[in-house]
Amino acid sequence: MEWKIGSVTIPNQTVLGPMAGVTDLPFRLLCREQGAGLTVTEMISAKAITYGNRRTGELMRTRRPEETPLSLQLFGHEPEVIAEAAERIEGEAFDILDLNMGCPVPKIVNNHEGSYLMKDPDLIERIVAAAVQHSSRPVTVKLRAGFDCDHFNAPDCARAAEAGGASAVAIHARTRTQMYAGHADWARICEVREAVKIPVVGNGDIRSGADAKRMLEETGCTAVMVARAAEGNPWIFRDINTYLDTGKETEPPSRKEIIQMILRHCALVREIIGEREGILEIRKHVAWYLAGFPGASKVRQKVNTVTSFEELESLLRKEFPYA
């Protein structure tokens, strides 16, 4: 089912959630190939953009023609800095500007950014308004259920985002203090959906097509966001789309298909990121892909010692010759 964020059409109800150190261009391309309707970059510091930071420029290394639509995510807590960053990235190739107000990582929260902003809905409105006024793209916001179990204020924060001009909000149904543990309370997504008129994307504990369908039905959200469940499993977007379209489960990828996906991932990383940085970057992905393989623990140890893509490919073909 198609839906819209502002003027941008999203072809289906699946979104790849932003993950630092994970959702780089190679991984996003693989998820897009498997059916992700919208992909989101790793979160980028608005302040670093205003400083012209080199690493930030690399994070904005987007995109390829096939990666459409694409959302670029910023984080920051100063409206004027968000405004300047939005202006500076006007020439970049992306379709939607997303503001992170849900990251639970201590170094972000301690800087009064990410989920810390949920303590101040008025500031959320001012930050969103600054982005909207200085960007030609639709602006969206990523939130959590609340900062802690005593402050489930996602509806208030979502209303503030909408008042500032946001075109959609995404809700991770855990609090900041939960981090990524425990149960995602989907009732919080429903509360946000009832609080605003803009599209609401639900996030948390989506591991299958059946989970996605249940979230859509139980909460009334417009789409589902998948993050950690996509690590080593870009097929999850194929699985969700198939289930939503037909009500049928898909066959899990064979071990041969998984190895082939690893090799394709390696090729993209080598091409886009390069040999030196890329071989370090791919190691965690290989570990995720190999979860459940016989002898995976020993193979992962060997993977962490390889220094070139040729060495990595040789190792995989030796350990898994059926691929």
C-alpha cells in the first residue's frame, strides 16, 4: 500500500530504521533490493555539518538512483544549528529530512540530544519549525514512548512535532531507559496515532511479516519501521511485504543464499567505502549473517582477523564450499 510523507510517495509500508554504524549506503541498497519502501541514513550531527566535518560528509555519501525515496537523519538540540544544517544540506541527494529525538545512547542524551529532547515538547516544536522553515523537504521526527516509565509523553511530543510542521512521526515503543531491552509497548504507538493527524510509523519488536501485520492492525499506524531485526537479514522486508500482500510466510534464505548475500555485501562495501575501512566495517555484518550456521563462532573469530576482501571471500568459500 502506497502512502505519503508530505509530497513524497512511499511505495509500501516498510521502513528501514536508522542505525549508527549499520545503515550505510551498501546496507541500505541491499535492504532496498529486498523491498524496503523507505531507507534512512545513519544519524548525522547537525553541528558537525555546520563545522564542515569530513566524517559527516562521508555519512552523507548518498545516494544511488535506485535508492528512492531516502530520508537523511539529523540530530541536535539547538534550533538555530538545525536551521543552518538544513540549509547547508539543501544540495544533497535525499527526499525527506528526519530529526532524531529518540536515540537512547548516553553520550547523545548527556549532550541534551536524542531522546533527552522528549523532556521538553516546546523545544521539539521549535526545532521542527526551524527545520521546516529552512528545508525544501518534508520533515519527520523519530521519538520513543517516553524518557522513562514515569513519563510516557510520546503523544505530547508528537503533537509538538506536528505543530512545528512535521509531516510524519516514527515511534519506537520503548522508553529511553529501556534502551533496546524488554517489551515494546505497542499501545504507545496507538496513543500517538490518536493524538495527531500526520502519518505515524510504528517501531519495536517487528521480526516477521506476521508481527508487522499485527502492529498495523492493533495500532492503526501507517507503516512499520524495522531496525535491529534487519541486521544480517535484509530479507525481512521481502518477508513483510509478501505477508502483507498475500498473508503467506516466505521460505527463509538458504545457507547458500546467505553466503551469496554476504559476498554481494562485501562487493558493495569494497566499491563504496574502500578496502581499508571497508574490511573493518563488514566484519560485524558477517557475524550477523552467520548467526545459526554450524561452527559460526569459530568462523567469526577468523573473520575478525582477515585484512582484505580476497582473504575474507577465500575464508567463506573454504568454510562453506556449498556456496
